[in-house]
Amino acid sequence: MRTKIKQLTAQNIGTTVTIKGWVRSVRNQKSFSFITINDGSTLSGLQIIYQATTPGYEETIKNLTTGASIAVTGTLVKSVGKEQAFELDAQSITIIGLCDPETYPLQKKHHSFEFLRTIAHLRPRTNTIGAVARVRNALSYATHQFFNERGFLYIHTPVITGSDCEGAGQMFNVSTLDINKPARTPAGTIDYAQDFFGRKTFLTVSGQLEGETYACALSDIYTFGPTFRAENSNTSRHLAEFWMIEPEMAFADLNDNMDCAEAYLKHVLRYVLNNCSEDMKFFDDYISKGVIAKIEHVVNAPFQRLTYTEGVKILQSASKKFEYPVSWGTDLQSEHERYLAEEYFKKPVILINYPAHIKAFYMRLNEDQKTVAAMDVLVPSVGEIIGGSQREDRIDLLVKRMEELKLPVEEYAWYLELRKYGSVPHAGFGLGLERLILFATGMENIRDVIPFPRYPKHAEF
Ligand code: 4AD
Ligand code: MG
């Protein structure tokens, strides 16, 4: 039976185990070889001692190259070195898959993240990308745990949709029309009535609108799925395909929303500190010095809550020179968000009550008639990690807002009916999983925290 390296404990010392994985390195000594093997279950892998007197040694050792997959059976022994607690005294090694040492691109030297992106099919075998994958998994698991423990139902909202939730027009079309010869209307425009769905459809930019329908029946729900934005942003914070977590709560206002977002972030980050300590130590040592202390601080200190108007005042009186000037009514840029969280408050900030005209149509209008019950959670080094709001639950105000924005009101009839049939105050938010991973690990570029990043001109693999 195969044992994963992560399962090994001091209790296994003296027993025989079989380990399967990929060779990371081989060091031949006079009478034996040191082999390190990794199976992905942990960062560190396992050291194997392979005595030259073992039957079949000569035959095997010449094919034991970095990248080869092997099965090793041996006795787990206490290690004499201080690098590891124990090592495996091999009785037999079987090579499962050879690896061509001449062409294998992952040699034992430093590779840049740019280079690793070109071999995205092999990069999970590196320490950093492996650690990112384990932290990503832990954050996803802790997300489901947090919401399930609080009675939120996991709802699968559609990937293909007819509506533009954020109203920003950054949608990928979904069509089976022949792009060289699309069906035309008598007027010469493209005839979407003849398309697969009989209408124009897109990849979703958010599951929120559909999520609201379930919240307005089941009270508390969340979605967690792939999300698409055709924005031509070549930044280290944007992807064309990312994963968004979107809770939605009925009978809830902006304060409930802020409380939920703060409790959620603290829960998942605490989970990673407690369950990914080896990977977090690696990030602290090699990727972002001090990241563990930073996350511990976030988990323990209350977030700073303030209004957009107060935030703008702070930015205007900052001695720091910004590339983009700020005044009441301008949308905040990443440099402003980061200044507030990183330099001014030195902790996560929840900014609320933004001017209506810089936010999406569905946000609830405040009594001042100028701002909406929006909230953005801003964190050090990443900037915006969460965007959310209390939703406009008054049908007349919602329709008025949609008309001002020239949205096709009739296409949102189903959404408006939630306000017609038993309307309730409700609120929710969206969190980009990859931004959360950037924050938790201290990784620099969002393209390195999703297995196969999609961004302008890049959809290989
Ligand atoms: O602020 P956004 O656009 O909000 C919404 O989509 C709402 N419908 C959410 C809701 O209330 N249910 O996006 C939410 C979050 C952002 O704060 C950011 O973390 C992430 O999604 N995000 C992206 N992450 C990676 N690449 C992109 N292009 C992203 N756009 C948004
Ligand atoms: Mg936003």
C-alpha cells in the first residue's frame, strides 16, 4: 500500500512503507546515494538512502534522474542529519516513468516565474507553485467550512448568462454562429435569434444577480465559481478568468455585510496559518519576509471601517504624491487603496458609502441621495480584495437607476420581480480567490496563483 509523505510521523519509525513520487535530486556518494522524492503532499518531500549494495542498484541508479517517477519501499529511520526528522532506508526502488535529463526543463536551479508560466504543465512540481496549490486548496476548503457552519447554502449559479451584472460591458460572447458568415437580420445586423440560445449570451462576470434570487428564498447562500472579465488589464492583479466567492444574505444590511466579510477573511486566514504552517514558513523565508506576522495581525485586529468621504479626505491631506489626483467623486485607484490599507491604517480597511455614479446599478441608494451602500475591503499590498453592497430593494428606485444608466430594463424583469414579490433588505459581496491567495502568501503576481492563468493573448494549456 502506498503512503503519502504527509502521513509519515515519528510513529512510523522502524516500519516498512512504500512511497511514490517524483525525484527532485540525486547525490551519489561512494557507497550509497541520497535521493529526495516529493509527492506533492508536503513541501519538503522525503530523503531516501539507497545503499550501493542493494540488489539492482547499478541498473536503477543510472536512470534515477530529476523528474523520474518512482516507487520506493524501505524502513523509515530517524535521520542523523538535522534537515529532516526521518528518512527512508530503501530496500527496493522501482522506476515507474523515466525522465529525459537532457530536455527536462526543471533543473535544480532558480527559475523565474515568467519562465515557469511557459511550462505551466510542469510548474506544479516546483516548491513555490506546489505550496501555492496547497494554500489555494486550504482557502477553498475553509471557505466552504465557514459558510456551511453558518447555515449558508452553496448555490451553483450559471456560467452562461444573458445579463451584465457589473454593467461594465467586459463580457466574453458565447455564440455558435459562424463568425465568418453570421446569420443577419433584414437590417443587416447579426441575428442572435438564430444563435444557440436564441439571444445574445456571455460568460458571467458575477453570479450575484442569480444568487440574489436564491437568497430571496433560502435566506443565506453563497456561490463559488469561475468568473470571466474581458477587460484588457495587463496587471499583476487582474485575470480574464478567476474564481469568485459571493455570499448573499436576506434580511441583512451593510453592517451585517461588513461583519460577515471580516469574519470570513479572519476565518480562512486563520485556517491557513493553522493548517499550512510548512508552506507559510516557506513563503515567509523565500517569497515575502514577514508574511506570517502580517496575516496574524489581520486575524487578530479589528478592520478599520470608514466612509469613502473620510477616505478621500485622508488621501487629499496625504503628503504622498499620487499618480492620479483624488477628489470627491473620483474612483479610487489601486495606489489610493493601498495607501489607505498599507501606509495609513496598516491593516485591512472597509470603505463604505461610495458615490452612486462610480458603482453598479444594483446598490442601495443612501438617504443623502448621492452615495450608495457599497463596501470595498482593501488590504495591504493587494488593494481591493472584496467588493459588495446592500442591494436596492425598492423597485421604483431600482428602475429609475437602470433607466439613468440606459440598461435594458425589460431584460432584467426577473430581477425586478424579487422587489415586487416579498422584497427584503439584502446584501452580499464578492471576493476574488486569487487576490486572497496573493494576500495570504505574499506572492507578487496573480498569474502565479491560479493553475492555468488566462490573460490577454494567453490561453495556452
Ligand atoms: O468588485 P467586483 O466587480 O464585484 C462584483 O462582481 C459583485 N457582483 C460582487 C457581489 O457583490 N456579489 O468583484 C469582486 C471581487 C473584487 O474585489 C476582486 O477581488 C475580484 O472580484 N476581481 C478580480 N480578480 C481577478 N481578476 C479580475 N479581473 C477581477 N475583477 C474582480
Ligand atoms: Mg470592485
